Amino acid sequence: QSQLRTTLLGSLLEAARRNRAQSVSALRLFEAGAVYLPSARGELPREPHHVAALLTGRIHPPTWREPEPRAADFFAAKGVLAGLLERLRVAWELESAHEPFLHPGRSARILVGGQPAGWLGEIHPLVAQEWDLSGAVAAFELDLEVLPEPQTPLYEDLTSFPEVREDLAVVVPDRVSAAQVIATVREAGQPLLAHAAVFDVYRDAERLGEGNVSLALALSYRAPDRTLTDEQVAAQRETIVAALERNLGGRVRVA
């Protein structure tokens, strides 16, 4: 620790190693503090305030229903991050990214307002090995200074009119991320689309074509003042499909 740290990850890995040496295998660690990043033109380093968390081992103690709980992974760390940012009422998203200390294919960049705000992923096995850690080690680090001031919650009247739910399977090029698909669907689905989420991923080169992937979307439509008709939902769906074709080169999967 003779040099100014540029990340909180080293402190968390050291704490994890000390705990593992004492036979503590399930760990949930976090730290908040300053890091030191170089500035331009030889000025003093910037000192942004970061928060980071590290998870390894079982996600919860064994129970009679689940004697072998699954180990913490990318999605466990994502859940902690989501809980933090949602509590702060911050809109955020992830995009595919690679950091040299993270596992390829199990890492992402955190975006807030379209700006990079940190990273999320599983620590690369070779890095974990250097810290005497075995098994998956998931973590994230967030730059708190990128986050906006929390917005005041606004009351939204609840509607008694039912929503219409449907599933939609969309084929897109493999380079298109799920986040891009959801963003396109949400924009094109206004004003009737209330919810959109990906619930399944399917790959088959023979059926879908080489370099394509199928995403199954769960969509919900709702209006605050009326019950939607099938024709209104169908028109909104056509708008969504057209936007996917135009912006992402996607198509509806029929079989």
C-alpha cells in the first residue's frame, strides 16, 4: 500500500484473502472511500468517491429446502448493485465491456445517464488465484460522483383497468445487446407499453441463421383511462416490430 490506489478492488481482495485464511468461505464485503486518478497536464490527481462490493461463496446459508445453495456470481452482484441504485432512485443500465481483471463474457460497464459510472463482473480466475481465492468471485465498483442527486418521488395514480400481456420472440444479430433491444422496444412502445423485459435467449444457427440470436420478450400494455382493445395492442406491437427492423435489423421469430 505504498502507492495511491486507483480502485477499491485491491482492498476487498485482501480482506477476502484474510477471511478465507480463517476458513470463512461465504463473504459479502463492501467499502466506500476515495480513489486517486491521474489528471491532465501534471496536476494533482482527482479523488472521486467510490463504493465497491465483493461476493464469493454461497449466496445464502443451506436450508432443508436448498441444502446446496448456488454460489455468488455475476447475477448475484448485479442484484446487489440494482438494490443500491434503485434505493438511490438512479436510472441505470449495463453494456458489454471488458476489463483486464474481469472474466471475459462475465463483465459489464455501468452507465448512468449514458455516462460510464463503474464496472460489474466476475474476477478473472488468474487474478483470484493471485489472492489465494478459489471459485467465482463477483464484484462491482461504482463512482458515486457520477450519480445525480436523487429525484423526489412523484405520485402516479393507479389504474383499475387491466393490462394486456403478450410474449414476443425477436431475432437480432448477435452483436446487438439485450439492452439495445429493450431500449428500442420501450421507446417505440409508448404510450401504451407499461413493461418490457427479456426472459429467454435462444441460439440455433440452422433455424436463425449464422450470427443471430433470438430474445424472448415479455410485454405488458396498459392505458390509464380505458381497457385496451386487441386492435390497439396490435397496432402498438406493429410499431415496436417496425422499430426493431429499422434500428437493429431485427425480425419477429415465427417458429
